Amino acid sequence: QRKNPFSSDDRLAAKPAHTHRGDPTYGRPPEGSRTEQRGKDAHSHVGREVEELCLVIRRTGEVGEDGHVSVTFGQLFETYVTISNKVVGILLRARKHGLVHFEGEMLWQGKDDDVVITLL
């Protein structure tokens, strides 16, 4: 649309043509755009789901000798799947942020039901 002589969209004319890898805005939506706002909203939504997952682990798990609350994946899956169908994805995000620990890269229903998830 930027090259279209019949386009009257002023927003397109104000945008820089291209960004490069070294540019801090590379791969990011324009500041103040609706796309940026949707990204922020999605980030906060996932954050709330991670918090809720940690609360479910605390509620359903048992305190171990080390003082950390632990639950098996099978037990957590059965409890949390009624809340959200993204159990594994939220678990991976929680581990990325250092909130939980479990062995393995990915957890599979049935196969990994005995894997212990520890709330850090």
C-alpha cells in the first residue's frame, strides 16, 4: 500500500520502510498500535494462567521434606484440565520463569503421569 498511488492512508507514509536486525524495533509491532496492545494483553493473560496453575499445585500437592510442594503430572492434569486445556504449555512457561521444576522436555498424558512437578 505504501507504493500504491491511490492509497490515502497517512499511517503508511509515516512508517519507516524497513528495519534491520540491529534495530531495537526489529520484529516488534509499532509502539501504540493495536497489535502491540494485543500482545500485551496476551502476555498478561498467560501470566494469570501461570499464577493460577501455581495455586492449583499448592492446593492439590503435598509438602515434601525440603519444604517444596509437589504433585504428579497425572494428578495435576486431572485437576487443571477442567480449568484450562493448555496444561502442558502453561507448565512449560512456569518452568521457563523458574516457578516449577520437572524432569524432561515435554510431558505427555498417560506416559508421564508419574512425573513429579515441584513448585519452587
